[in-house]
Amino acid sequence: MKLTFRWYGEKDCIPLSYIKQIQGMTGVVTAVYDTPVGEVWDIEKLLRLKKLANEAGLEMEVIESVPVHEDIKLGRPTRDKYIEAYKQNILNCGAVGVKCICYNFMPVFDWFRTNLYYKHEDGSTSLSYAEADFLKLDKTNLRLPGWDESYSKEELSGLLKAYEGMTHEKLFDNLVYFLRAIMPACDEADVNMAIHPDDPPWDIFDLPRIVGRESDYDRLFAAVPNKHNGITFCTGSLGAGRFNDLPKMAAKYASRIYFAHLRQLKFTNDTDFYENGHQTAEGNVDVYAIVKALVQNGFDGYLRPDHGRNIWGEDAKPGYGLFDRALGGAYLVGLFEAVEKDLK
Ligand code: DNO
């Protein structure tokens, strides 16, 4: 296991030197953020990120994410052009020492929560999801927390229109087409692909979502058995689906889990939840049982604490402050140490 930390590049307000000070920290997880989706990243930009990380005593072996162009997800004729660019990104990442690329295949939107500043009794804040707030959203004029600047109104309605009639099967076929096409580049560069689950793991706004439960992974690995086809095991995303048995899935797929995002969430009723501190006692995700399942089944991937609360007066990007993620990292390292020693 290698403990890592998400770092949003030079614009991140958290200095690399602080990240390095977190006990057990080996490296950063980052990306080139200023290149439009579908284009090849300038290798100089990758090298610059790596140099900055290395100078701070940190590795840069994980990229999150190389985003997948919507034309690939839609299966449009232009997808082959974007897949070629994606392959070049894989080769370039491999050339600078990247071993794992995290990506997702969610149509239009990535993660989704209804509140970025849910207030806890102790004064901390975190992301949360409430079904009633979701139902209130105006689908013809979507304003989503955290997404308001991502698309213009026209772009968004054009994209939603393009997905009309998209079925789960078609989307899955498009994912398989993409993976089969990029596997030779992964073989050549020895880079593992780690698909991030849909967050939350169900359809939203009539858009199909296909990576959120055990049967989805079974059919994904059956369709593309190449070992470079793997998973980002995100407990916050998968855990939002109460149908998922996370320790069971962690055990079953441990050898395909190249990247683990361990985080906590707590349900307040059947559908609503808020994110919380990492400890098992803080919510519904049994982090201890998941770590145990991973270790017992030979997990050898990267790990990062995920979505922390804003605590100690920090006013950070929601989910991505320093303090609570550092505490989460320390907790996870402690769990791994205990479980690994018990196994010996
Ligand atoms: C949210 C993250 C996701 C994740 C992407 C990976 O905080 O977990 O945005 O980075 O889905 O492609």
C-alpha cells in the first residue's frame, strides 16, 4: 500500500511541504488541469508537476483523472480521434513514471451532492445528499452545487439532448470499445487504468450509469480481462448505494484495485447521507472491515484519504482541505499497520 494525497497542482492552496509532513505520505495524485478534455497533455506540464512533487520529497505515480471525452461515451464517430489522444496521454504518463490512471465513465456529470456545506453539530462542514433537494432541481435549468461553471447552459442542454435514448447497454459497449482500444497503450507503458465508480451509483437526470455495483464489475472484467483494466475502489461512491457490500467487494476485487479512495458517509434515513470523518464509528462505511479485506486479499495499490470535512476553521475546497484528510490519512495508516501486523 502506498499512501497518497490529492493535490490540485500549483493552484492548490495546500503546499506540497505540508502534504509531505503527513505521516506515511509517499506521493501526490494530480493532473494537468488546463488542457481541454480530449487533447494530449503537454509532456512538459507533466514533467513540471513531477519535478515539483519530487523536490518536495513526494512521488507522482497516480493521475486523477485523465477525463474521457463525451464523444467516446456517446460512441460518436469522432471517438476514435479522442481515443488516439487518450492513448498518447497514457504513453506520456507512463514515460514520466506514472503507474496508475484514475478515470470515470459517467455521462455529463462526475460526482453529485446536493450540499457542499452541510453543517455538523460540532461546527464542521461536509458534502451531503438529500433526496428532497435533488427532486427540487429544475432539470431544464440545472444549477448543481460544484458544477455551475463547468458547462454553459447551451452546452449542457446540447449534451443532455445527445444522451437521449442512451441505454445502459450502449454505454457499457462504448466503455468496452474504449478499454479494448487503449489496452495496448497500457501494456506498452505498463500503466494501470482504475475506473472510478459512479457517484452516486445510480442513474441521475435520466443519464445511465454503469459502474456502481458488483455485477457491473463482473461484466466489465469478463469483457476486458486485461490486467491493466482495474478499479478505483471509492467507498464514498459505492457506499452511497446501500445495496453494495463493500468488504465483500474489496475482498473479491483486491487484485484489480489499483487505487483506493477510503472515506466515510453516514445515512440519516433511507436515501439521505452526509460525509464524515474517516473512522468506522463515524458512519455506515466499515473502514476497518474494508482495510482488512484489502490486506487479506493482497491489495498492493495506492490509497488516498478522500473527502474530509472542513474543520479547525479551514475554508478549503469542499472535501479537499488539509486537516481532515491528514487525520484520515493517519487513521488509515494506523489501520493498515494493525491489520498487516495481525496477519503476520
Ligand atoms: C470527487 C472525486 C471524483 C473523481 C473522478 C475520477 O471528489 O472522487 O471527481 O476524481 O470521478 O475520474
